[in-house]
Amino acid sequence: MRHIWIWVVACVLLLHTIHVEQTHSQIHNTYEWTYEPNVNGTLHVKLKVTLSAISGSFGFSASESSPIENMKAWEADTGNPINISVEKKGDRIHYTVELPGTKGKGFQFYVECDETNAVREQPDDVYYFYYGWGSPYETTHTATAILPKKHELLYTNYSEPVNITSQMDRLYVEFAEEVPEDGSFRIGVMFSQKGVQLLKKAESNFRLGQYKDAKSAYEDSIEFYSQFSELHGKDINSFLADLRGKVRDCEVNLDEERVESSEQLGDEKYGEAVAAYDSGDYARARQLFQQAQNAYLSAGNSEKADECQTYIETCNQAVEQGQLKTEADTLFDEGVDLFEQQQYEDAKAKFEEALAAYTDLGDEEKVEECRERISSCEEQMGGEEDGGGSCMGSCLIVLAFLGAALTKELRSMQT
């Protein structure tokens, strides 16, 4: 059991009923307790006492650290109030119920009060209270602890419950014990509503198909209950194992949802990819087929994933061919521009590069056009070479004529 600070609410209330000419063996009072703990720290106590012998008063004491408020007493039969005197002695407060006259065997009366600082809050919204009553005489005790609404009983110590019932979302935890002379009746009760709330949330989410939230709530409940080494009315190990089984059930359903969702996503992306492929947008088609493939793989549909891979490879080829076609067209256009600028040698080089690209693409029409362009460049380049030779010849003839004329003139001058 988790470490519990046991806060002695009543600090073992000490009975000192004043009896008249009775031995211990003749005294056996009966006490019927009702405890109502509250999460604000107060404990409402109601006690019904049945005397077993003649008595003139009934006394008890409590620790000063646990103040008692709203104390009152009254006769069970008539409802008439009974006076209570209070006296402080050291660190204890002594209370004396002053019975009217001398009351004999079977007389019954009630004492009711509120004790502050009696219910202690532990971590994780867990609450605990302890109550004790000691007497020098034999006593019979029955007690009912009425827990706050929608709280569960986690643990009891000192005395085991004899019965537990539920009324209007409140647990009634019943105890019964015969206490010998100089003995004490003690109970400790731990309770909380956190585990109940977590399990209710988990079960509700599971029924609604919200498996992620259900899984989280079950895991939180496991963490909450795991801090206890024992739970009242449950085998803690079996209980936690059942909760872990619920977590696995959530995980199975989440996997099924994921597969179904992934399959749907794969079908959606596959349809978009085929549409892009048919329209010739191979780059987008490739991207969409990759998304569809990932979704199918997540869903475990390897057949559709393989089909997507075939399309992806086809798209890769189409994209590469598209890029090569663009490069070839660019080279061809550059060759045309250079040809028009009469830069025939550079133009020829561009057409030759374009020819190689179109050959790889298998575009016979453009291959033939490139060859024609290359021939045109070569013809122009050959024409330029022929035109340069005629000019040189003309120059030589002119120079020959000029040389002959000059020689003839020189001879005439000499004669």
C-alpha cells in the first residue's frame, strides 16, 4: 500500500462514562456510528449510544488539533436535547454529555458533530480518514461510512467492511466489531473518484469509437491504480492486466482505422495521379503516385503499391524525355538563329547537338530536319571558300598587267 500518513481524527476518543455501582463485566455499551467524509476536509459524525447499565453521564475527549464543531446531543426516544459541557485539559478537549437524571440499561441517545481537518487529501485526488474510539469496557460497534457521490472505496485498514451497498451514487461501507476491555475500535478509509472518472471516460470513448482518447484514458487509469499495492474488492494484478488488455484493444482498433484510412487516402491519390498522367502532366502524376504508394504501403496493400511503382517509373521516363525534348528544341532554335546571322559554323554545331538529342528521342522528323539544316550550313560555308579564290585570281591578273606595263615603260625610257 502506498505510504499513508494516518491522521488520527479523534485521536482515539477515550470513553469515561460514569456508572453507578457497576463492575466492568456488567458494562457493555453499544455504539452505532455514521461517518460522512467530505473532500473539503470535514468529517460529519453521528453516534447512537445504547447504555448497558445505569449511568449519570457520558464523557469523551479529542485532540485539540482536530477541532470539533456543531456538537449536539439528544434523547433517542423524545428528541429532547441533552446538555454537553466542555473542558480543556492540556492538549485535549473533554466533553461530558450530562444525562438528565440517572439513566438505566437500554437508554439511547445521539451525539452529532463535525470534525475539521479530519479528511486528508493525498496526491492524485485521493482522500483518507481515520477514526478511533477506546474504552476500558467491553463494547459493541457498528459503523457506516457514507462516501461522497461517485467516489469509490480504494482501501480500508484496521477493520474490514462487512458489507458495501450503493445508494444514489454513494457507497455505504459497513463495519462491525466486538471490542474487549481496554480495546479500541478503529477504522481507516481511503477513497477517490479519479479512477472512476478515468474508467468512465475510457469506456465511453471506446463505445463511441474514439479509440485514441479511450487508449489515453485507460493508460491514465493504469498509472493511477498502479500506485496501490492492493485495492478493496479487487486483485490488483488481475485488475491492471485487464486494463492493459483494454489498451491493446484500443491499439487493434486504431490499427484497423489507420489501415482503412490509408487505403482510402491511397485510392484518392491514385485517382488524381491517373488523371494527371492521362493529361500528360507526368511530373505531378509522379508525385501523386508516390503519395498513393506510401498510403498503400501503410495499409499493407503491396499489390497497389507495386502498381504505383510501375507508373512512377513510366513517369520518370516521360519526365526525362520531356526534359531532353526541351533541350533539343532549344538547340535547334539556337541553330536557326545563328544560321540567319550567317554564323554557319556555330549554327552547324547547334544542329549537330540537336540531331543527337532527337536521335535519342527517336524523333525521325526532327532528325531529318537537322540533317537538312546541317547540309545548308555546309553549302554556305563551301560557297564562302569558292568566292575567296576568284578574288585572289583577279588580283594576281591585275598585278601581272601592272608589272608588264611598268617593264615596257622602263625600256622606252632607256632607248
